[in-house]
Amino acid sequence: MRRTVLIFALLAGTAWAQAVLSTTPVGWQLTNVPGPNPTICKYNGVSKVDVTDLQSEGTAVAVEAKYGGGTWVNWAKGQSTRLQHLGFNAAGQYPYEYAAVYPSGGIPFVPTYGLSGYAMQDWAHNGIGAYRLKDIGYLPSPSGMKCGSSYGLGQEVDPYDTNAQTAFTDYLTHDFISGWNFHNSIIVIPDEADFLAGIDQCCNPNNAHPDYGLLIASSNPSVAHSAANKSIDSISGNPPFTTVAVSGGTVTYTGSGSSLAVCASNACVGLTFTFAGFSNGGNNVAVVATASTATTVVGTFVAQVNESGASAHATETYIYTDHSLYAKINLCNALQTEYGTVAAWNSAWGGTSFTTFGTSDAGGLTGIANGTYNSWGTGTGCLDENGTHLIVSGFNCSGTTGNGPQQNQAWSSPAQIQTDIDAALASLAGKYSSEVITGWNSACGAFCPPVGIPVYDGPANGSASVYAAMAAASPAPAFFWIAPTKYNTTGAFIGRVQSIINNDGGLPVIVANYFRATPDSFINTPCDSFAGIDCVSTQSSRGSNYQTVDIGSLRLTNPFGKYAVIGFEHWSLYDNQGADFGLFTPNDNGYDGSQATTLSGTPAACLTNHAYTAPSQCTDSNGNYESLRVASCSSAASGTIWPSTSTANFQLQTVDGTCKWYDVSPNGAYPLVAEASNWGPSLGAIADSNATLTCDPPATTSVGLTPLVAQ
């Protein structure tokens, strides 16, 4: 859920740097970047430089106190210093607390937003909307569709909805743009890839999403209502008071000691609620909207519910005033444009017997819109299709990974059926992207850092490439943020990056990873069953995979001969979501093999000419606590130059003979917290990998660079 970020007041007359993604003779680099590095050859960010994961693990108070307490400003300074010494140059996606208390001279951050999610909500977000764009991934009647019960679905907004552009522009202009100080940003990601399930993960062997082109072509074109089972606590307000919208003028709420305060509103016309399942029982309270309310609204009002003592929540659905699934209508229109006649279409599709590119239902498009339509699966038009005439007989509905037919499977015969349908999905991606970038350009005005679209591992082959379609749309994003992590080998991961940049319209990419070693971590649970190399058994293996993937992807070139990888991002700073995503534990200890361990108290003095094995910590001659980042070594007999006691040296590496140490507590200022067990090392390998992220050969400079016109 989006957290509120401070809105920053900008001083009149202040000169602000605006990051620019610029072309070089051999690729791209970022110039005019705010913060300590005005020119960055390779973006290298860490996601979620934030404190919510500390709060969820109950360690936030202790970590805040570690950096001085009373404010998170010193923590933010520490993270900027620490990450730079590890070879990172940006706080990546979701840097809420870091951005809110941004330290002077700190590394820049990446403003992030959940645009599609807000646009699909049934309720207003921060007073904007509700726009209620349809979710393509919601199937009201999966049993009526061939393979319907096999689809494992996530959300995907319908960009052909009639108010999609209005919604995107409104949210970006009046919410996103006011929530961040873009003058301290390096790039911008205006949407969340988890809301793009239809285009963002097509092809991995472990947890690929189904083919959403097929899903659209098989769906009922008339969708009566939104998905149910959304907790009313998500609508607005904080428990025990929650604002909910109710249609029909009456609601019955059961709950001990509960009350309803009624106000009139026309913001949620069409919402229906069912209140049920409250364990404490109590009185049934019926409240009716009357003329005495502030505004007279026929048939709807908003109820504020006191849920104290209640153990369950209401569910709701929004009854659409226009039931049309515009994504399917557009797909059928595209087929008409391609083939011209029904006869030519049927011939190309191997002798199908469609009679119209529309619907054979007597009500036509009007019936689809008003809900009287009744020909899905029985009619003979394109809009009536439920998958029966699309999926070849005998096809295993589970697909390769159990989520339904995938785009990298041959589910049709002839192949032209799948070719046309998957091209339509690519067109949908282009439509979506152009609307997002149009909205962003309207919102950002004259100050527009480079904007990217996050698509983890989308279709990238021929006419089905969602990347090529987005690059060809106008306006286009400046880059793509990709993360093809659920593959079984590092070679397959790197190969997938190459496949994407081979057919992404010539745009550069940032390669992200979600690498974790959950069994060897603070979380200490097994890897999930559908993991590939994204979850391994040891921190050492995680560090090795990180290093292999980044170094192997760094110099990949696109068909135009350009080095297409402009940077990397790791999710995330701290362990979260029940998995070891973090570079650091929720106790703020790094996975270097010695810090995230059971060692406690003030370390003994660092010794000369001494054999060390991990885990080891020592106090150097200046009073800094040092953490060993190698498995074993011998310290120098003399001559080791330890860092000064300044916090500017936090996480600085010192070479001491064959030993390598991290300054994890300058002058002992940052108390160390022991872990429940000794966790392995990944941080050193990650830092070594980061050190290789140099400019593309031949070396480029900021002289003579041409701004990339892609926004």
C-alpha cells in the first residue's frame, strides 16, 4: 500500500538538476544527476530503502536508536554512505522514508507509484477518482470459458476503457507528482509491475503467467461488476472507523456496540455491500439516506462504520454502468482491420465458422454495454468466443507451470490464431504505455526525469513483443525495467535479458533481480516451490548468482550495436515479505559472513599477523568496529591504514593483509545486534560485482552527449 511521503516546498529561484538519459556513441548514460555523482555510466540501485520492513519485524525502534534516535535523518545519511561504499548509486523503487528525510548530498532516489492499481479501485484514492477501470485479470464466470478454471491470474488494467487516459493523467498530476521531490530523483517508475500481470511474466519455467491475449479473446465481453472480497478497511480511514459506500439507501450492519454515521455522496454510485460474519453478534442497525443529509442523492450514500469488536469485514463489488470489456472489442476490431472480411478471417484461422467480427447477439454492442447480452459461448461472433474455437483439442489447460496456457506454448492450430491474438496483446501494451507516458508528461511539465515502464519478463518475440509495441507507441518510455528472475540457471537469466533487448524497439533496459537465500537468513524458511535461481540455499550462492548475472549482462548489445543495459537494481535493502530479499537483516546487519551472526558485545582489538576465519569482528586502532567479509585470511604484520572515526566511512572496506574488513560501526557509534544464528556471506561478492559496472567501452564522457528523446 502506498505510504504518504512528505510534500517538499521548492525555493523560488533555486537551480535544480534534472537527470537526463543521454546517448553516447556506444549506448547510454545518465547525466545531470542530482547528488554526489552528476554523471552515472550505470545506474545501480537498491529497492525499498525504507523502514516499513523494520516496523513489520518489530526492530524499527532499535534501528532508529542505532543511528541516534528521534528522527530517521541520520539513518538516511547512513544508508546513502553505506550503499555508496558497496558500489550502489541510487535508492531504487519505493524509497519512502529515505525520500521523506532525504539527506543533503545523498544518493538520488526513484519515485514510484501504483498507477494501474489506483485506476482499477472501486473507491477514490487520496480524493481522486474513483475511475474503476476494468481488470482484465478478473473472470466473473471462469466455468464458462475453455480452460477458465486453470488460469492463475493477476491484475491487468484495460487501457481501452473510455476513461483510462483521464484516470492516468488525473492520478499522476494530482497525486503522484505531489508525493515526491522529483528534484532529488534519478529516474521515475510511475506504475507497479505487479499490476501488469498480463504483460510482465510470460515465459519462465517455474511461475509464468498465462497468455492474457488468449484470456481476452475468450472472456465474456460483458462484465457486470468488479471483483468481490475487498476489505472495507482498504477504502479509506483507519480502524475502527472506515468509510464505505452503499447503494440502495439501506444497509444492515451486525456488530456489538457498532454504529453507522451517514453522509450523502454520489462518489460511489453502484457499489453494493454485504455485511456478514461478525463474531460478536449484536443489533441489526438499518440506516436510510434521507433528505436531511447534507446532499440529496438518490439511491446511494456513504456509511462510516465503527468496527470495534468486529472480527470480519464487508465485501463489495462495483456494478458497472457500462459492462463492455473494451480490450476484447478492440481485439475483434483489430481482426477486422487485418482481414477485411469474415471469410478471409475464417480461412486464415483454419476454417473457423465465425459470422461476424462483432456479436451475433440481437442486442449487439448495446446489449453488451447494458448487461442484456446473453450469447457468450453460444453466439457466432468474435465477441461471443469463449476459447472453444481457439485452443487446440487435447491441449493441457494447466500449461507448463500450472497457471494456464502460456504465450511460449503452441496452444492453437493453425498457429495464425495465436499469432493474431498475441499481437493484439502487444498492441494493448503499446496503448497502455502511451497513456501512462502521456499522463506523466502532462504531470511533470518542464521537469521530467527519465521515465521507465516496469515489465519483468514479458513477451518479446516478433509481433508479440510487448516491449517493441511500447517502444513504437507515441510517446514512448525512455527505458524498460526488467527482472526475468525465475529461471533455473544464470545462463538462462542472461539469455532472457538478451532476448528482450533483441526485440524491444531499441530502448535500453535496467536489469533487476530478486535474489535471495531465504534458508540462510534472518527469515530462515525454505525457498518457495516455484523458485528458480531467485532463491538458493546459501548466501554464498546468492552472491555468486548476483555477480554472474550482473557481469554477464553488463555488455549485452542490441541489434543496433548499442550496449543496451544501462543499469541494475536489487530488491531490497532489508528482508521483507517473508523472504530474504535484503542485503541487510531487519536488525540492520549486513550479510557479510560476520555481521549477521551471533557475535555480540564490543569486539576484541584487531590483531596483526593473525589468522582469521569468519565470523570475526574486531576493533581497529581508531576504535571502529570491523566485520570480516572473507571466509579466512591472514592480517598484515604492519602498515594497515584503518579508516578515521567519521561516519562518512560507514561500510568502507579496508584491506589488511589478505583480510578484507567492513567498518560497520565508526568509533563504535552504531551498536551491533546479535542474530539468532550465523548467516552466510553474500555482501562481499555483491560489492565486488558492483565495482565492475564501469562505463561502456570505449570510455565515455559527458562531452557532446545528445539527450535521448523518448519521453
